[in-house]
Amino acid sequence: TEDGTCVRDYIHVQDLARGHVAALRKLQSSCNLVTYNLGTGTGHSVHEVVAAFELATNQDLPRTIGARRAGDVPRSYTDPSLAERELGWRAELTIEDICRDAWRWQAENPAGYP
């Protein structure tokens, strides 16, 4: 990859929930079972995710660079075009939104889920 770290497709939980609702609505109107890929269709490297968290938290995060794990594929991301076409759904929130909302939730819930 460009920066040497794995690239993955990260999706905001709100986008994922909207996608599930869209799929359930489609299922109500059809007996056909279809598999939809829910994702952004693009990937972000580990370094990009760390940078987004640094922006969200307004602090530098310590990094330890290690060797790639055996079996890790360099890139993995979805093709959400079928969900876009058939469900009218697409991910709308960015990696920055994901990091900001995850950080805010953790700050408001330091003990985790009640």
C-alpha cells in the first residue's frame, strides 16, 4: 500500500444501521434473499485511521510499527454498488466522523456500556 500499512473499509455504525433498515424494507416487499455489501467502497490505511483519531482527540497517539501479520491481505474493501442500486443506500459518514463519534462516545461512557 502507499504507506505500507493495511487498508480496510471502515463504516460508521449509523450508516450500517441505515443499510440494515434499507435491506429489511426491501425484504418486506420481496421474497428474494439478496446479499448486499454495506461499506464505503474505499479503504483507509492504518496510518490514515491513526491520523483521523489524532484529529478527533486533538492529541498525538503513540505508535509502534511492527511487521505485517502472516496472512494479512494488503487491501480489503467492499463494493456497495448493488446496495446503492437496489436499496438506494450509500454510506454518507467519513472516517473523521467515525473517529470523532467513537471518541465522543468513549469520553461520555468511560466505563463502557451500562
